[in-house]
Amino acid sequence: MKNHIKPIAIIFDLDGVIVHTDVYHYKAWKKLADRLCVSFDEQINNRLRGVSRMESLEIILGNSEFPALSASEKEVLATEKNETYKELLQVMSPADLSEEVRDTLQTLREHGYKMAIGSSSRNARLILDKIGLDDFFDAISDGNNITHSKPDPEVFLKAAEFLGLMPNECIVVEDADAGIEAAHRAGMKAIAIGDAVLRGNGNWNIKTFRDILNIV
């Protein structure tokens, strides 16, 4: 699309947009799946994009003939995965933030845009701290303040609320189809990047992070 808009704020998904942590998620889920002797591969992992931890566990267990578990037993497994994930995240540093992303964010800041994170991850603040962006964003809406994960629009609506803005004053940057759908359901336009471009459901579909500057 060639129409340009002038949003007041930009809400970014974190994983796969600002920084790539897919490999850490994969390793953590793979370790748990191997211990449980359930099937898990890259194809299943791709289904977990933008999905909450508990829903991800349901997808993994549902892919195998695993005995039914109670809610508390599932919580134990999800916590086990998260502890492994957080251990893996300890190796992250500001070097994991690309120069392109850093420069683009700074340019957007210089042009007066408010910026927020809209992520289903409960580890968003830890990741931002590791890559040196712990105090950069004006608001953070993540898995700790929502009850429904994408494609539910809650995480983006909360981000707009934290910014003190209306949904139509915000634009979302997402790499997952569930995130694009969540943005649209929130009444926001969406910029698709990465895997989300393949479906072409974004209001704009871009190849590089820097292309955001050509839109806003």
C-alpha cells in the first residue's frame, strides 16, 4: 500500500521484530519435549509464534499422545521451560541488537514518536535489559499484564492505554500472523515484517526494519 499515515505511537512486537530470540525458545521447548519423549521440531515451533507459554505447551502436548495433565502439572512444565529459557537468555547482550534496529528506533525517537512494546512474552523486560533497551520505550505491555494472547487484541489495547492514546493513534509492527490479526482487531494498522509478510495481511509489508521510516 502506498498510503502514508501519521501515527502518534508505534507498538513493536519484541521477539522477531526488535530482537531474535526464536533459537532460545526452540532450545528450551526442545529440552522439555525430549525429556517428556514428545515430538517437537521446527515446524511445530513455528506454530508457537506470538502464542502464550501455556498455549504453546498445549500445542506441543497436543501433537503427541501424551497423558492428560492437570492445570497444576501443566504449570510446572511451563515453568520448567521458562527457567531453561531464562538461563539461555543470560548470554544475550547489546550486541544482539542490530545496528539497523538501533538506528531506526533512534530516528523514530528524534521525530517525536512515542514507542511501546506489545509482546506476549513474560520475559520482555529481561530481554530489553539484556540488549540495552530497558529504559528506551515509553510503555511495555507484555505477558505479565494480559490474560489473552494474540490474536486477541488485549496486549496492543493495553499498550495504547499505557501510552494514554486511542488505538487509531497507534501503528503496530509484527512478524507473526497472530500479531497482525491482533492489531487489526484492536483497531490499529499493522506493518508486517519477517514471516508475517508471506501472508500479506499487513497494511504494509516490509523487507527490512529500516523500511518503517518510509511509512511513518
